[in-house]
Amino acid sequence: MCQPMGQLLCEIRNMPLSGDRELDDQIRKWVRWDKCPSTVCQIMDAVRVKDWDTLRKRLCNRIKFGTAGLRATMRAGFDSMNELVVIQTAQGLCEYIKTQYPNREDWSERGVVFGYDGRYNSHRFAELSAIVFLNNDFKVWQYRRYVHTPLVPYAIIRLQCLAGVMVTASHNPKEDNGYKIFWSNGAQIIPPHDEGIEESILNNLDPRGASTDDSAMCSNSMLDDPYDIVVQPYFDTLKKGMNCTLFECNDKCTLNFTYTAMHGVGHEFAKAAFARVNLKPFHSVTEQEDPDPEFSTVPNPNPEEPKTLELAMKTAKSNGSEIILANDPDADRLAVAEKGDDGNYKAFTGNEVGALLGWWALELYKIQNPGADMSNVVMISSTVSSKILRAMADREGFQFYETPTGFKWMGNKAIELQAAGKTVLFAFEEAIGYMFGAAVPDKDGITAAAQFATLACYLRCRQCMTLQEKLRDIYETYGFHTTISSYVICRCPPLIEKIFERLRTWDEGKADTYPTSIMNRDYEIESVRDLTTGYDSSTSDKKAVLPSSSSSQMITFTFKNGAVVTLRTSGTEPKMKYYAEMCGKPEEKNWTKLTNTLKIITDGCVEEFYEPTKNGLQRRKE
């Protein structure tokens, strides 16, 4: 059992430490600041056995902002997710908001919103954050039950909050947790807010005296639960996006759906969404229905990986479901599978679902606005996603916008375009994220599930088509788009940097020189865009149009035959990803040739640019 805090402080003062001044200073800070017995004991146990390497890794490195916030393993250390780091983060965020909104009335009237998922410590991390803001005279809207991530940005917009936080690690393993920050416009934070918040955190590391005092949560007039104010309007917004004829179609359609929440928070919200748009109740994968921080049937709860759908497929076969819908644990993403003629289920890629939902968003708009001018209508996708929306835009007359990777960029772009008078129909990213309209300027797996089920009913009842048949029809109309998305695992950041630096100094170490071909010049590269450095060989000034960021690696190679391959690092996982696409024209009907060519080019890029064998990289288990 760990000693009382006073004894620990006395012990740490009197015992010899590592002799490394920086490390010893960090150890003393941790023991002085951390009020959580389990994590302070982790540090003290390491001190007693003189595990200086572990302590140096955990205490002399600080967790960095990734995708609009933090995500890491839950354990002691400044590089990890724990109560102390959450308090420090909340303090930094609070002080930054004060600088951006100096009017104290905004703090007390607009306030901030906090949500949390079903992971270990999520509720506690949200409470600690609420305490920090309450102690700074902020109005705090804190959900008192599990919610799916989109209810935080939706609440920000509806309640006109200054910011919001969702405590979640999305689809990461059970050991992880995260802190996802949304700004006052409801979108995830982008520069300059992310840099400003990080700097503010570093300037506010010392926990204030009452930062763990739970009494701030008791009978506090500044604390409210937004659930009853927000949830019904959220579903009303979903319903307004359709019309009565579609509700009739949903009611009459005999399609059978199976749904899994993947041990997350989505089940009750998906059930309510189905009811709101007149869809018949789905069959639930009961083993995965309730929030379970152990993720007992899928240790890696990422529905983007087809293996995680095996239990859903077994359930679907037993109840005769034609279609499977799967949310990730915080229900902001959606995976889909459909039963084929052979009785097996085809799991659609994120790009394929994006193509189907993009077509559906356009069809919905045409149904509701017959003969409308399309020139003011917009769809968006990220640079690593399929350009099928661009092909649709070229033919249908609406506008298409490309953004950097991530919904933080797409959400902010949608808000910008909406403010300019545009009608934003849809946005998607290949990592199974989808956004309808801009009511929630972020990906939303619940809305996407209800929309996709309605699309399936519409196709079956009005066009006598399956989803796979409709996807082929889309490719016939707009051109075949074949894509490959995968990754290799690398847990050594210096090696990752070395691999990418080699690519941008290809010609004997000279800066801004990149590969010009692969496979002994069989496939020549036409242009290179490096969004880490801001270089783009295709522009007149050699500067990229899209925003660049030196904090992540991302290089795109465009080949002379039209293939595009992007290599990038993940913001949340030890992965080096790769994305490839061939965009065929409608008149190009040899889809097998396009598919095979893309596979050859992709394999060549991975072998020659990542060098998996030489660098000891772990390949994805397909």
C-alpha cells in the first residue's frame, strides 16, 4: 500500500535519486503535484527500484497534441493520460479560452461542455475538467451519462458554448484514453488554437489547490446536464434532413439490419435514430451492445478492420440480415457490410461508403429541391480519400473541396463555406468518417447509420438495387475509382523521421529532391506534394496550396499514369499509413486493369519508400 502524500514527499526529499538533475526535478514535481494514489505510487515504485530509463521516458517527455487533442496510454507520467495530465490540460485550456474571450460574462453564460464515453477513467477525467472550469467561474455543461462524440459539437452550437471536450480514445485499445477539444464553432481545433492551447498548458502545469475538490460538483448552480436540452433537437435535425416519402419507404421496406455498438456508447442512440426516421428496429449484437471498457470480444475495437465484424456477421447470418452497420466505441464513425449472392458479407471500404453516401446526399437534395441550381452546393473530402466526389461534381455541377487529412479541417471548411452562403451537403474521409450537412461539423456515426439504412431501403424499394449494384452504377456513371488503404507499424519515431527525410533528400542528400520513378522507371512520378514542409512541385512557386504542418509526416506522389499514392504518419497510433487511388474515366471499362496497376504501384512504393524488411517494420495483418 502506498504511503500518505506527506510521507512520500519526505521520502523523496531524503532519498538519493538518479543524479540526472532534469529527471530528479521531474520526479519531485510529479510526487508534489499528483493527488491520485495509484499513479503517484507507480512513480515511487520505479524510483525505489531505480528504473531511471522508464522514469525518464515518462517524465521528461510530454504528451503532444495529435488529432485536435491528446490520446495515449493511461498510466503515470507526463507522456501519458492520467488525472494530473488531465488537470494540467484543463487548466491550460481554461486560461487560453480566457485570453480569447476576455469578457467574464461569456464564461458564466456561454460556458463549456464536457462529454465522456464508456472507457476506464473517462467519467473521472470529465469531472476533473469540470472542476477546473467551475473553480474559474465558468458555466459548465457536463453530460451525466455516456454520450457519443457528436453530441459535444452539437451542444456547443446549440448552447453557444465557448468550447467543448469529449473524453474518448475512439477505437484505440482499452489501455488508452484521450481528450478531444472542440472550439466555439463546434469544429475540432486547428491552428492557431491548438498551438495556443499547448503553450497555455505548459504555462499552467502547477495544479491549483482545489483542482481535485469534488465538492465543486455538488449543488453548483453553474453546473448543468445538457442532455435533455440537446438530444431531442439532435434527432429532430436528423429527421428534417429527409421527407415523408422516405419515412414511408423505411416503414414498408423488408430489409433486415444488424447493428453493433462495438462495446461502445452507440446502441441507445442508434436505436433512437432508427425510430425517429421510421426504420424498423435492428437486430443488435447483444455481446457488444453495452459499454464495456474491457472490449471483451474485440481487444482492438476498430470497425475499420474487417476482422472486428466477425461477431456481427455471425449474428447477421443467424437472423437473416442483409446489411450490417457498426459504430466505433464513441459512435462517430460507421462501418458497413452487405450480404452477397454467395451468402457471405462484403465489408465496404470507407471510400466505397463515401461514394454511396455522397450519391445519396445528392439524391436527397434533388428530391427536396427539384430543378435547383447546383452551383452553390458543396461536398468535401480529405486529401487521402477517394476523389469520387470530385468526379460527381464535374458531372453534376456542384462544388468540390479538398482539405488536409482529418475532420478538424473538413468541419472548419464546412463552417467557412456555410458562412459564405454555400449549402454543404456532405463530407467524408476514407477512415469511415461521414458528415451530413453542418449541424454537427464533425463526423457522426449515428446520423450516418440512419442515413445509410434509409439509402438501402430507398434503393431496394424504389430502384430494386442492392448497395453493391448501386456502387457499380456510380462507377459506371462517374468513372471507376479503385483505392488501397493500409499501413505498416513503426514504434520508433526517429526511424520514421529518417524514412521520410530520405524521401525528401533523394538526390544525394539535396533538399527538396524526391523520387522520380519506381520499379526501375517502369512507373514515372509526375509531381510531389510534401505537406510536412509545404513543398509542391506542381505549383509555379513550388509551394503547397493546402496547409502544411511540420508536426506530422505526409508526402503525396502523383504518377504520370494518374495513380496517386500518399504516405503519412498517424496522429494517434504508431502507424505509417499509405493511401493509393486510380481514378478512371466513365469510358474506361477495364476495371480489372486499373485495379491491378494500382496494386503494383502501391506495392512498389511501399517496398522502395518504406523499405519494410530493411527497417524491421511490422506489416498490417490483412
